[in-house]
Amino acid sequence: MEVEMKHEADVETVVAECVTYWTSTAVPRRATKEMQAELTAHLHDAVAEGKTPSTVVGPDVRSFAESWASAYRDPRTVPQEGTATAATRLPWWVAVGAIALVTAGALAIERKKDMDDIGIQIAFWAVTAVALAIGEIFTAGFFLISFAAGAGVAAALAASGVNEPIQILVFLVVSVIGLVWTRQYALQTRPPLIPVGADRYVGQEGVVERAISRHSAGRVRVGSEDWRAVTDSTETFDVDAAVTVVAIRGTSLVVEGNE
Amino acid sequence: MPVEHSSQLLKGVLDMCLLAIIDEEPSYGYEMVTKLQDRGLHLVSEGSIYPLLSRLQRQGLIDGYFVESTGGPPRKYYRIEHTGRERLKEWTLEWDDLTSGVKEVLNGGGDET
């Protein structure tokens, strides 16, 4: 019974260590919570059957935590730079098209002298603003919202009696400023490009500590840390060879020779 | 080191095995480990199933959900999704091809009767 008690205490330590690691390596909070619950349940089951926590997590808790966390950074499933910013890189002609359409509408109203009524101008800009704002909800990337703001400002100008060409000009200026500003905002809120967790090793150089070939894993020292390493290259890397980390696979670095 | 080698082999096909176990009936991590052991498959560390389960879930092949358990923390169960079942079929075929090829190689190929 005493042994079991000790293992219960170990369970808490192991779980805490993993949670700390996940939190510090930018694993999403919800994922961390779920992993914590799942790991806790498993460890309790294992300990209840007289096993030690290390039969679950292996000898190195950190590398266990990392291998699980890496499932949440899998490039195939985690949106990375390319996909996340696709929505923010709309083709330029979409912007030009939207501006042209709204301007044409405003000019059409101005041409018809009998419709030169403040009420119609306000209605035009207000409807445009609302339509664009609704469109924004259904599209990605803070795009239409700048035009909605432009139209909104133009509606306010129309209401205060400013003439039509000025309304159009202000609509254009506000839209373009808004567009530029939201583009910058979109760039800033991109997922961090600074590699976290094990990904920070990708691109770094290391020195072979134990020979690596396609058929057998070895070890590589990167900075002050010693990692298990494999290679997909046909070369064999002997001790002291310089290699570059090209990817992370499980808890192993994937290395290639320095070109 | 026969144990070490067989567990290295198991590592490569573990995701497939987990998918097959979940295909039988919804299951949670510890139960999956037990089921593997019952069939003579021993893992170096039991926790190595979790990164794989997370990947399978993120790929939409399985779905995870928490169930309250009696006198313990809630357990995360996994059930198979339609795409998971399809993938399992593909993997099973690939595995059959691979094992028959490996068998031929191990038998030396020459003296077939």
C-alpha cells in the first residue's frame, strides 16, 4: 500500500511537469486541459494496477510531453503560415472591384439629377455599409469591413449635407486607409512565426555524437542538448560530422548533411 | 534484445492497431493498452499511444469525448469516424502487401515450393 501511495504522489508530479511543458510551448489551452485529464486518468489506472508512472511516460517525462505536444503542431493538421494567411492575401482585383462597384453606384445616383436628394444618398451609403458589414461576417480576413466603414462615413457626410463627389472621395480614402490598416493588423495577428518547442531545432546545426545512417538512429548534440536523431539521406554520418536538423519526427531529430 | 526489436516494429504500425481497436468498439487509452497486451503486443511506454491518438483525432479519423467514470477522473473515449474506417481498410490492404513481401524476403525467395 505504501508503494501505491508513493506512486500516487508521482502521478501528480508527472502530470504537473507535462502541463508546465505544454503551457510553456504554446500548446492550445483547451488541448492542454484535455491531455491533462487523459493522462491523469491513465496514470491512476496504471498505478491502481501496481505499475509505476514511468511505464506510462517512459524514463524521460519531457520527451514524452514533447512527443504528445508535437501532435498539436503537426504541419499537416495545424494551420501554418501559408494557410492561415491565405484569407488575408486576397487578390488585388477583389479590392479594385469592390471600390469600382460602390463608386459606380454613387456616381449613378449623382447623375440622376431628379434623385439628387439627401435622403437617397444617405440610404445608398447606409445600405452599402450594412451589406458590406454583413458580407464581412461571411468572408474571412477583415476585408469588406474597411469598405463598410468608408460607406458609413460617406453616409454621415451625406446626412450633414456634403456634396456627392466629396462623399465618394471620402469613401475611397477611408476604405483604402482601412484596408491598409487591417492588412497590417492581419499580419500582426498571424500565428507566431517563432518556432516553439522542438520546432526551434529545425534549421539548426548539430554535431553527431553517435553515428547515424538510414538504418540506424544515432545521437546529435544541438547547442547544449543531446537528441536522438535519424536521417532519410543515404549518407552515413559519423561521430563529429556536422549536420543540419531538417525536421522533428516523434522525439527524434531528422538530420541531413551540411551542403 | 528481442523485446526491443519487436517493440520498434510495433511503433511503426501502432496507429493502425489503435484505429483497429477503436473500430471494434469505442475505447479509452488505458483500455487500448490492455487490449494490445492481451494480444501479446507490449509497448515500451504506454503513453506513446497518446500522440498517435491526438494525430488520428486531428486528421478526423477518430473522435474523442469525455465520459464520467465511477470513482475517478473522467475518461476520454475515442470512436471511429467514417473516414477512419475507410483509412483502416486502406492500411489493412497495404499491411497485407507489405507482410507478404517481407515473408518472401525472409524465406529467401529462392526455394518456393
